[in-house]
Amino acid sequence: GGQPRNVQPFSDEDASIETMSHCSGFSDPASFTEDGPEVDEEATQEDLEYKLKGFIDLTLDKSAKTRQAALESLKSAFSSKILYEFVMERRMTLTDSIERCIKKGKSDEQCAAAGLACLLCVQMGSGIESEEVFKTLGPLLKKIVCDGTASIQARQACATCLGICCFIVTDDITELYSTMECLENIFTKAYQRDRDTNGVSSTHNTVLHISALLAWTLLLTICPMNEVKKKIEMHLHKLPSLLSCDDLNMRIAAGETLALLFELARETDADFFYEDMELLTEKLRALATDGNKHRAKVDKRKQRSVFRDVLRAVEERDFPTEMVKFGPERMYIDCWVKKQTYDTFKEILGSGMQYHLQSNDFLRNVFELGPPVMLDAATLKTMKISRFERHLYNSAAFKARTKARSKCRDKRADVGEFF
């Protein structure tokens, strides 16, 4: 149950063999959903839970590599399956393991533990159990985020974890404001970098500033309107300075945050007016049509795509609606608040996002999808394409694409010879 078990410590050699044998099946989330012959689901579930118990025990191991591998395996399982009952029974043990790994571990282990904390709260949803986890881990996460001696990667992971866990669990408005203030203290340092001539705010801190900004923006979407107004007044005239940052991801994070702030500002006040609108739209237009030769083509393409949407949001109050398919259902992302929330959970769930959208009550509640759609086994079987059929379809598509490209090449060759 919830009590830690006394585990006989492994030697490094035994631990690595044990970890490899256990972890190999979880290295790829897709391994949970492979096609194959029908098996006894109850036996499969028991086998999965047996392996997961082993991973939980291995988070106490003396070897740092073993602990990290166990954390990564648990993350893979939690992102790919709904394990509500299993997690509920062991939430205290899991919380203790995560706390110990964040306190005692090095950078990579701390990152893995913070990621597991996010997934633990996603599994449990917004109940009292998640609140207890956050009460235990919240102060530690804040301490790491603000600790200048900790590794940047660990601080970045803890900032993301802090924002996501607070978003999921907190009903306490003072805790929400306290968490936002902690994150503000981090990303506002990026405002000062343009004025910093001594190079104190080095570029390697940028990843931390980005994570803190995105986590803060997520929490802003659940703030009361009066607090939203205060934050908009405080940050709207400072955020455009980040659009000049050398880092592409910071420019994109700042641009998307600006679009979201404008969306919220216009929701609170239909006649909202921004004084420096002309200067801001000029900056956004320059980024949406950026042709700098010293930037990589992929980066330019990504930047132009994002800033075209940001410019439309700021100038025309428009949002390009996106559709997300999962199983037989469809979800439309039709505003920046929804996009920010979706992108955040997609980042931590990865390829398991679609599965969680179908089955996770908490996520379905966040995106207002209603209770999970129950499909019987026969319906699911008719919807599922076998691996062989999928292979045939991919082969046919590949051949058709190759033929089409060959024709294009032939035409180009003819034109070249003609000239």
C-alpha cells in the first residue's frame, strides 16, 4: 500500500541488469499499445502493476543510474496508461520517492523526478490527494527554482512542475498567487538583460526564463479577472522587449504570451486600448516576415508561422482554429487560453496525450469534453486497423508520393535542358 517497503540494496551490476530487464518494455510509450494477439487483460494489468511496484522500489536504490531509469520508466507508464487506483494506493510512497530524488539527486535525476510529480498529479486529478502531494512537494520545488546554485535543467524542470501541479490542484487563491510570484521573480530577470551591459544574465539562463514564463502564463488562465487586469498592467508593456531576444524559443514564448494577454484583456474590457500598438505590430510584422540570412531556415519558418498568428491575434482579434483528433472524438482549439493549456499538457504527456484526452476525467474536465465516451470491444475492433493493413496503406502512399516526385523532377529536368 502506501508504506515504503524495505528493499535489499542491489550492487551496481545487479541493479543495472534488473533495471534493463524491467525498463526495456517501457522505453517507448507505444509498447503499451502494440498490436498483437488478444491476451487476458486482467493478467496483463497484474503484470504491469508488478513491474511498476518494482520500479517504485528501485527509486530507493543506491545507484543514481538505477533510480533515474526507474523514474523514467514510471513516467513512461503514467503518460501511456490511466493507473488511477494503483497510484491512489501508493501516492504517499511515490511522493516520498520523488521528494528524496529531488533533494538528493543530481540534475538528470531531479528532472526525471519533477516530471514524474507532474504525471502523478495528472493521474490523480484535482482532488484532496493531489493537494497533499503539492503541499509536500511545492515548497521544495520553489526552493530549487530560486536556488542559483542548482543546475539550470533542474530549476527549469521544477518551474514547469510547479506551474502544472499548482494548475491541477490548488483551490487556495493565496497559494496560486504565491506560486505565480515565485515564477515572476525568475522570468522578469529576462526583462533586465537588454539593459545589462556586464553580461551577468547569461544566455544559458534563457531556458529557465522560458519555462517560468510559460508556467506563469498557464496559471494566469485560471486567475480571477481582477488579478488578470493587474498582471496585464504589470507585464504587457515589458513583454515586447523579449521579442528581441537571440533565442528563438524565448521570442515565440513571449509572442504567444502577448497574444494570450491581449485575448484576456479584451475579454475583461471590450474597449481595451494599448498605447504602443503601432510599435508592437511593427515588431510582430518584422518577425512574421523575418528573412535574416544568419538564422537557420527551419527556425525562420517556425518563427514566421507563429508570429503570423500572433499578429492576427493582436491586430484583428483572430485565432486560427485547430482540430485535435483522438479516437472517435474531435476537439477544437479556438482560443489562445485553450492552446496554451493544450500545449502544456502535450509537452508532459507526449504521445500519451490522445489516450489521456479519451480517458482521463481531469483532462476531459479541463477541456470541457464531458465524461469519457464508452465504446464496446466490438466497436473498438472495427475501428482498429491491423498492423498489416497499416503497412499496406503506408507502402501504397509511399509509392504514390515517389511517382509524383519523379514526375516533378522530370519536368524540372526538361525545363533546365530547354534553357
